[in-house]
Amino acid sequence: MRKILFYAMQGKKMCFMHVLMNALQLHEQGHEVKIIFEGEAVRLPSQLEKEENKLYLSSRKAGLLAGICLGCSIQFDMLEVNEAVGLRLLDDMYGHAGLLPFVKENYEVIWA
């Protein structure tokens, strides 16, 4: 089985829904999958929480959500909101969410 990281950058909900669908399908087939919210995508977790989005909640329950970029949360004035969501804030790359920890664990990276 494969290890796949979705590095979500876009803040468009419809695009991100496809990330969630793919991540869940891969996970259900036995692959190890993680998702990072980076760039404009840091705006999505609170919105999806508020909407009680089923794909998002299923991904969260399955442990697929690796975290949210700290630096981008600050830049987009989303820090307090994202802290309240309760996902890990990632800052290992100059204050932003880096790929290195996942690359070291042999994850394939998919930019979304």
C-alpha cells in the first residue's frame, strides 16, 4: 500500500471536496493518507466544521487531517479560528507547514 499526502493550497470548497473524496477512497482501500491545509485552504476547516460537512467529518474521524499551516493562518487572520477547530498547527518550515516530515516517511505528495 502507498502513503499519500494531499497538500491542499486552494481555498475553493468545491476543489477541496475532491481532495476529501479521493483521500477517503484511498484510505478505505488501505492506503495511508494525510491532508495538510496550507495557503488559502486554511480558511476551510472552520467553514466545514460549522456546516458539519460529512466528508470533512469522516476524514477527521479517520485521522486523515494532519494539520493546518500556522503561518498561513496568521497571514489570513484565521489563527484564533483555526486554534478553536482543534487540528494541529504546523510550522516546521520557517513557520509554515513543510513537506519534509512526510517525505522522510516516504509519502507521495499531491498538490491540490
